[in-house]
Amino acid sequence: MGTLPNLRRATLARLKHRWGKLPGNLRGILWSLVSGAGYTVMIALIKITGQTIHITEILLFRQTLMIIIVLPIILKNFPDALKSSRVDLQLVRVACAISAMLLGFTAAIHLPLADVTTIGFAKAFFVTIGAIFILSEVVGIRRWLAIIVGFIGVIIVAQPSGGGAISVYGVMAIAGSGFAGITSVIIRKLSQTDRPVTILSYQAICVGLFMIPPAIWYWKTPNTQELVFLIAIGATSVITQFTNILAYRAGEATVIAPLEYVRLLYATILGFLIFSDWPGVNVFAGAAIIILAAFYTVRREAKKSRTPRQ
């Protein structure tokens, strides 16, 4: 009777051994591709569910599931997990994260998947700008030019296919990317003084608490299908974040970071298959500009980090 379990354990052990023998960058690439697919599926689920469920209720379900998963870590370190040398910065970071999710996910509900995914790539430029003002980093003229060129690409994508003014949801998508970029910079600054568990705890607890009042106000009891989608949103969120961490742990940042743009391929395919959306010429043109500018920014950052300090 114990033959089958032993066989399974032996098979898993062999697979684990073979996986560990792969080059780190290859493992990082594979984890990154899984993370990108998970993120795109999560956005697609939010887009579907958001047609009948308010975004705050969606985020409450998402955050609740994530809290359940990280709760053992928080409780194990409680109350020290909440001891921060910069509580004010922790709260600013939480506010930026909430703004990024509300704006970005609302835009995702109303914009084609490829459009909102492409605009999301602007986060890289906001990270650079935030690093200047928050971390006092020095940025040269070439990186400033890359930022300007990148934002030109964002404006091209955010315009309706027929041209004209940027839609309100395009503005929301850009603002969401901005807040996401600022959040990343603040996390970088907080990591210099606070433990990872502290940053995680403030995110999990504060975001969840903030979402309760508006979710109650807009509450709609989900039917079976909506409940399945809400649980799936939470599950894919966890998978996306976990595999992204594994990707950067296994591979070099300069190899993993550019793979973020594979999400545009995923978004184009899912958008067409599920929503019958096909990106306009402006999306492909803007995406090419954004990706080239962002890739240059990432490469410059990597080059700078490898330069020995005098």
C-alpha cells in the first residue's frame, strides 16, 4: 500500500533535483513567465468580475485571501512585526498602494487588456522619477530622455484608437502606474530600516482595513460564479507575487526585468480570446516605444549598480 506514495515521493525528488540543476537564469526566466501569465489571468478575472461586482469588494476578497496566507508569518512575529522606525512612511506607502490598485484595476475593467497592460509598463519611469525625489538618486540626461520618450509612448497608447483626447480610464491607468512606481521606491527606502515582515504586515493589515467600509457600502452578495472568480483572483495574486519573488531570487535582475514585457503578448492573446479585443496600431506603436525606453532605463540602472563606488 505504501508503494504508490513512495513512487510519488521519488518522482518529486527527481524532478526537484533536475530543476535545481538548471542554470539560475533559466529557472528565473521560467518563474517569470509563469508570474506574467498569472498576472494577466488575474487582470482578466478582475475585468470580468468588475462588470457586476464593485472594485472595492473585489479588492477586499483579494486582500482577505492574501491576509489568510501571510497571517502565520505576521502572528509569529507579532507584535514586533508592527514596530517600524518610519510609521509615517509605511502609511504613505500603503496609501500609494491602495491608490495604485483602485485606479489601475478600475482602468483594467474598462480598457482592453493590452492597453492597460502596456500603460502599466510606465511604472519603470515613475520608479526612476521617484528615486530622484525620495532616494536622492542622480539621473543623467540620457535617462531623462528615456523617461520623456517612454511617456510619449504612454500617451500614444492612452489615446482612443481613433485619436483624440486621452480617456478618463487612460488617465486612471497612468496614475495607477505612477502610484505603483512610488510604492516600489518607498519599499526600497523602507527596506533600509525595517524588516520585510514589517513591510508585509502593514500592507496586509492596513489595505484590508481600508477596503472594509467602501466594500460594505457597495456590497453585492456574489453568486456562485462570481465567488469562484473572486477566490481565483486572490489565488492568482498570491501565485503571481510568489513566482515573481522566486524569479528574482533565481536569476539576475537584468535578465528577469525585461521579461515583464511578455505580459503584453499574454494580454493580447487573452484579450482577443475572451473579450474579442484586438489592439489598435497606436497600442503596438506605443508599446514599442515604451518597451525600448524602459529596457534602456533598466540596462542603465544595472550598469550603474555594477560600477564600483570610489
